[in-house]
Amino acid sequence: MSGTIFLVFVEVAIIVIGQVAFKIGITRMGGIKSLLSITDLIKIVTNPFMILVLFLYGLGFFLWAYILSRVQLSAVYPIMALAYAFVPLVSLFVFREPISATRWIGIIVVCVGVALILRG
């Protein structure tokens, strides 16, 4: 199971990198003006960062399928919560987004919770 746990951490990293690439891509294209805009759709599917996001999400999909074919969902899914902790941390460094004291507490609670789950 330890090899599978490693793969779950890889899955978390894929999610975090995907979210950062998503933010970079959508920012560089100037945002989305309308949900029904063909122009925005073309910008999205031709944006290198958005193509990376699609690749990462596809890779994550197949990795998650592989993981779930080997272990119980209830054993590994809680570890995915680390993405909720790591995305703000990466955003702090990449985008200079501030993290409030309340968010720091939440990040710590999530990490402690995952550590407890891994011990049990």
C-alpha cells in the first residue's frame, strides 16, 4: 500500500500543478467574457497553459483509476484534501496571494487531519 500512497501524493501534486496552470492560463488570456463565447473557447483550447491543464487532468483521471483499482476509496480519498492545503501555499509564492490567519489555521487542520488518517 505504501507505493499506492506515494501515487496518491503524485495525484495531489497533479491537482495542485493543474490549478496553478489553470490560473496562469486564464489570467494570461484575460479571463473569460462569457460562458457561451466561441472566441473564449478558441482562446482556451489554444492556450498552452490550458492545454497543459487538460493533459494533467487526463493524467490525473487515469492515475486515480489505477489507484482506486488497488485500494479502498475510504483509505485514500481523504489524502486528496492536501490539495486544499497546498494550492493556497503555492498561490502564496507564485501569485503573491495573501493567506489570512484563518486560512493558515485551516491549512494546519487539514494537514493534521490527513496525518491522523494516514496513521489509522
